Amino acid sequence: MDFAYLAAGFGAALTVIGGAFGIGKLASSAMEASGRQPEAAGDIRTSMIIAAALIEGISLFALVICILLALK
């Protein structure tokens, strides 16, 4: 029995869960910071979007690796 598909599925699931947790934590911290300093909301939003894009990029990279492992 080939366990590559199972391993790729678990890897993809962990990647998606980790990315979702990271972006959720990021958004929570950004909303808290915006509530404390409303005048800095624009800068906080910009930093949040950049960080979220980096988290998504890492998640997509890991998903591609999982797909490559499953197809090999």
C-alpha cells in the first residue's frame, strides 16, 4: 500500500490549519492594535496585508510540495 497520498493529505491539512491559525492570530492582533491606536489603523492594515500574503505564500509552497510528494 502506498502511503504517499495519505502523507500528502495530512501535510496539506496541517498546512491549511497552520495558515488559517496564523492569519487569524494576525487579524486579531491587528484589530486590537487598531482599537488601541485608531490613528495608526492605515499603517497597521498595510502591515497586516503584507504579513497575510507572506503566510499564504508559505502555505501555498507547502501545498505544492505535498502535491509533488503525492505524485512522485
